[in-house]
Amino acid sequence: MKMDRIMLKLSGEALAGDKKTGFSADVVKDVARQVKAVHDKGIQIAVVIGGGNFWRGRTSDDMDRVKADQIGMLATIMNCIYTADTFRSVGLKCHVMTPFLCGSITELFDRDKAIGYLEAGDVVFFAGGTGHPYFSTDMGMVLFSIEINADVILAAKSIDGVYDSDPEENPDAKKFDKMKMQDIVDKQLKVIDLSAAVLANDNKMPMMLFGLNKEDSIVKTVSGEFTGTTITV
Ligand code: UDP
């Protein structure tokens, strides 16, 4: 797998560690250490972070979906600001871009500018999802990966790969080493949002999914010791 420019997707839950909500400083510091090691190999890094450690718009049934999704998008921005600051503490230069204006807090998304930052060796965070309700950060992750010509999406989850059934409910659940994005679309597997899977499939954007809680999992993914699931297109 070519990995000159990667999109790292961190789920909000994975950043929270055992607490399941908010941030685990230790988890984010460890991600920063690993991303620095990946960066030192000369790999360009873009980042998208979910918001599930703070808020999930789609499950807030008792309020207007658009408003709930707006709160969710803001949650992803908080996650990116926090994580970018931790990345800076290990010597990585970072930019946080959003698809809508956030005053002086973030930069407005500009595809050419983002590519320029990546080529200069800076890390670019795409915060705020797509900027639209009824989408998810999975969609943002695929959309921005395509726009910046990333080679692959590295999706760090709280689960260590794609299984044929829920391993928390079925102790005999089988993990796939490899699968096709088309299978995710056809079988509507809940690995990533269906609309995001369709977009990734149509635009030939592969994905490698792994557990963030496994030691050195990000570094191992780029250095050939990958143990998660590779989703080919
Ligand atoms: N969100 C949105 N549009 C986007 C991205 C995210 O409305 O383009 C909102 C949505 O409410 C979502 C929340 O932000 O539930 C957090 O994003 P994430 O993808 O992590 O959602 P989760 O899968 O945790 O529900």
C-alpha cells in the first residue's frame, strides 16, 4: 500500500480511553508520539476526528436534528483543537481547518492551502465534519481524503478490525484481514457510514482499520506490522 500521504481518522471514543467520554490525556499523548514517529518517516499526515466522546447528533431524538448535528460538528472541533495542541507539544506543526468560519480559532478549509501545508510537512486537521448536518465524520474523512489525494485512510477505532459479528456479543466472531469496500456497501456493514463507503468505493480510496488501544498500532500500520482489516477498492 502506497503511504506517502495518509488520512488518520480517530474516533472520538478512542480518544477518551477507558473513561468513554471527554479526553484521556495519556491516550492523546501516545497518539502524538506515534504520529511524530510516522511523520519522521517522511509521511504526510492529515487528521479527522469524530465527536462521539462528547456528542452524537443522530441519537438525540428529542431535539431538532440540524441543531443536534451542529453541536456534534462543534464537538469534533474541540477534539481537533485539543489533539493538535498535544501534537504541537511533541514538535509537530499543525493547522486546524473547518468548512465554516470559526473566527480566529480555525482556518477556513482551502484544498490547495491544505495540500501546501502537507507538502511542507505540517499536519492538517479537518475539523467540523463536512459542515453539514445529516453527515458524519466518516463522510468528512472520505471526502477530504479524496480532495487532498491521500493514498489511504488509516481508521483508528476502539475495535481492532472488521468482524463477521459483534465480538462483544459473540466470542466466536471472526476478524477479516482483508475485505472489499464493495462488500461493505452491498452488505451494509456498519464499519463506516454507508454513504461514506459508497464515496470511497466510487473514488478508489482504500482504508485500513485497526484498534487504537493496541500498542504502537499507528506506527505498526505504516511499517508493515498491520494486524487490523484492510479494505480494498
Ligand atoms: N456531524 C454532522 N456532520 C458532519 C460530521 C459530523 O452533523 O459532517 C455531527 C453528527 O451529529 C455526528 C457528530 O457530529 O453524530 C459526531 O460525529 P461522528 O462522525 O463522530 O458521529 P458518531 O459516529 O460518533 O455519531
